[in-house]
Amino acid sequence: MVEVADYGWTAGHTLGLGAVPILLIALFPVRRATARPPLTALRILRSRGVAGGYHLAFAVGTGLIVAAFAMAFTVLRRPVRKSPAVPRNATPHVCL
């Protein structure tokens, strides 16, 4: 994904490398169901409360990471104020 600038978002290289993790995530439950002994029993996910809790935790964690990146990029894109108190080579710092 680092070479997206060279290949482009619609290039086979980029799409192929993006599809690999999606495929692995899709195959994970199949592998867990056939493993002996399983690390975790998938039957615990039959409970709507447990499955909902896992989904909620995943959504909240993803949202926090996205928010942190969005805040960092917002702060870093602001121009530095031109003032005598700010040195010419000063860069804004991100405090999360």
C-alpha cells in the first residue's frame, strides 16, 4: 500500500494487495471451526449479546483509530502562524 502513488488505486497490484487481508479475514472463521483443539469455541458467538459486544467493541476501536488519524491530519495541515514568537521552522505538535 505504500506504493499506491506509483501504481494508482485501481491498479491490479494495489487491489490484489488490498484483497488479501479481506480474504484472510473471511477465511478465519472457517479455520477456527476446523482447528483441533480450537483456541476459542465459536459457539459462544451464538449468543446475541456476546456477538453484539464483539461487534460494538470492534466498531468503537475502529472509530477511535479513525478519529485519531483525522485529528492528527487536521492539526498537521493547519498553517503555522506567522508571528515573532513562533520560529520560522516551527511545526505544530499533535497532542492526543
